[in-house]
Amino acid sequence: MLEWYRAHASMHDVMDDTEALVVAVARALGARRALDVGGLRVSLRRPFERLAVADAFERYAGVRARRALE
């Protein structure tokens, strides 16, 4: 896990930084357009999909999170 902050940067700026880091590491490991992760082919095309944590839990774990505004 890696966590960092950048002064005066928005959440979207930090997400852009994260995408750039992931692509740079993948390319340093020899990947060009996609990376194979546990039998799943993950595209390195930017922008990456962005979704809320609650949506990720629902999609990938089948857990429906209660929303604060519900």
C-alpha cells in the first residue's frame, strides 16, 4: 500500500499521479498496453475507471453499502 499527499492538489490531481505511477511501473516491468494480474488482463489506457468505494464493494464483493444520504 502506498499513500501520499500533494500540497494544494485536488483529489483528481492525486488520482492522475497514481495512474502515471502505475503505468510507469508497468512499463518498467515490460508491459505495453495491458498488465496481466492474476489471470486478468488490465488495460493501461488512461484515464483508469474511477468509482466510489461503496460502488467497488457492490460490484466486486456483492456487498451493498448504505449511503450516507439514504
